[in-house]
Amino acid sequence: MRINELISKRKQPFLSLEFFPPKEREAWDDFFAKVETLKSLSPLFVSITCGAGGSPQTNTVEIASRLQNDMGLETMAHLTCLGGGRPEVNTALEKLQSAGVNNVLALRGDLPKDADPADVQSDFRFASDLVAFIRSDFPDMGIGVAGYPEAHPESPTIGSDRERLKAKIEKGADFLVTQFLFDNRLYFDFVDRLRQLGVTQPVIPGVLPVLSLKSVRHILSISGASIPGRLYLDLEAAHESGGPKEVRRLGIEFARRQIRELLAGGAPGIHLYTLNQAAPCLEITEGLFD
Ligand SMILES: Cc1cc2nc3c(=O)[nH]c(=O)nc-3n(C[C@H](O)[C@H](O)[C@H](O)COP(=O)(O)OP(=O)(O)OC[C@H]3O[C@@H](n4cnc5c(N)ncnc54)[C@H](O)[C@@H]3O)c2cc1C
């Protein structure tokens, strides 16, 4: 079923879970075992990224198919368009459709390092081109798109980024999933501004658990998102006083508070970046979605 239909039927706040394909095939069994553990959280849907760490789209398609069919989870496959031409994108969509995967997160993907956006040769230059293609050739597909409460790093202004986002919705996207954020005011302001632009679709905030200083530094360096100074200083202090265990404890406590506040402020649900880890996700969500 299309995710926007699931959202509109849902009376309670929901949880969705994002995974990435393990790099090595030998790690797949362990990966599916973790997903099985997290199935106990009854996510409204799960999503599987593509391209991360050089993993090819074929892995995403195969894993999406297994999540949907073997594990009975409503699944959204991330699909980037920058690296592939129309035939590759079409093939991926056909495979997903025939596997019963009815939802994709339509993305442009990151530019190669130091590339000028104007020089990129692709059948689809922006995610909005991909959305338009899917809506025309795969009209039954549910389509999510990425939104950036802090604006996408390439955008010259926040206003222009919002307008580009609106274009993705106008081309046929059903809902938005945000880049992770640590300051909930960014999410609420983002939603307000989109509503002022006439965007009525659900906006699902992304929550990234901070489980170690090293991983948060890495993720911040590749995403362009920011972390409040206070939180960063608290994490550093936690590291000094109690080492990695204390950082993890603080990160989990922060994520729980963040989720509570987002839901209390009216977010329809939470998209949790699981980092393919089951235990911290169980701790973070305990009692919050009952
Ligand atoms: C929830 C989420 C999941 C993600 N999953 C993945 C993943 O699985 N794999 C992966 O590789 N990456 C993933 N990404 C990262 C994403 O691919 C990058 O952020 C990428 O740089 C932009 O993708 P987009 O779909 O937002 O692009 P777009 O919406 O196309 O936007 C890219 C930039 O172009 C600008 N723009 C858009 N349209 C126009 C136009 N017509 N003219 C001029 N400028 C324009 C936008 O303002 C923005 O600055 C994810 C991001 C998020 C938030």
C-alpha cells in the first residue's frame, strides 16, 4: 500500500525505520536478524537506502523485496537518479514493482566531490525530474522525497530550497522525510513555512541517534546538517567523564526527549535512522509509541 494512504489511515503517531544495505553479502543474515528484532516495534514502514558506502542499487532492490515479501514489512526503497540514466532507473522501478514494493524515496543523490551541478550529465538532473518520471510511468507508486529543515547544502538561499521542495511535491510526491536534525524548532519552522507555501503533505522528521562521537562527527561531515553547540559540549563532557558508554547513554536520552517533543508538537510520526543497530533503537523508542 502507498505510505501516504497508511499515514492518513493511522490515528496514532507512527514510527518508521531506515536501514542501509550491509556492504558484504556475508553480513546479510545478521542484518535481517536485526530487522526481525526491530519488527517488534511495529513500524508503519521501513526504508532501505541506496548507494551508501558504494553499495549498488541492485542490493537495495533485492533487500527491499525481502523486507516486503519475506518479512511482511511495508517497504520504501531509496532510489537515486544522478548516477543512472533512464533505462537503469526504469529497470529498478520495474523490479520493485514486480516484487510488490510500492514505495520509493525519490532522490537525486550526492554530486561527485567538487563537481559543479551545472556540469552534471544525467537524464534526471534533480529529484523533481525523477518524481515526474515515476508519476508518469509508474502512476501507482508511492513517492516520498527528502526535505532539509536547514536547507540543502547546495542551495543559495533557504527560500529557494523551499521552492524547489515544493516543486517535488507538485510533480507528484506524496510525503516528505527530513534530513536528521537535533533542534526540533528547525522541524516546526520548516513545516510552518511549507504550509505557508501551500504544501499540505505529511512531513516526517528524521531522528538520528548519537551513539558515539566518532560516528556523529562523520555523519555531520557528510550531511551538511548541524548540531547545537550545547549538545556537542555535553557529548564531549560525557566522553571525558565516562567514555563511549556515557556518550551512548546521553545520545539515547537525547533522542528519547527529542522524539517526545516532536510528537507532542504535532509531528505525524518519526523516521528513525537505525544505523542498522537494534538494541539502541529499542531503548530509544521504549514506551513512546504504545
Ligand atoms: C531522508 C533522506 C534519505 C536519503 N537517502 C539517501 C540514499 O539512500 N542514498 C543517497 O545516495 N543519498 C541519500 N540522501 C542524500 C541525498 O541524495 C542528497 O542530500 C543529495 O545531495 C540531494 O538529493 P535530493 O533528492 O534532496 O535532491 P534535489 O531535491 O534534486 O535537490 C538538490 C539540490 O538542488 C536544488 N534544486 C532542486 N531543483 C532545482 C532546480 N530545478 N534548479 C536549481 N536547483 C535545484 C535543491 O534546492 C538542492 O540544493 C538522503 C537524504 C535524506 C534527507
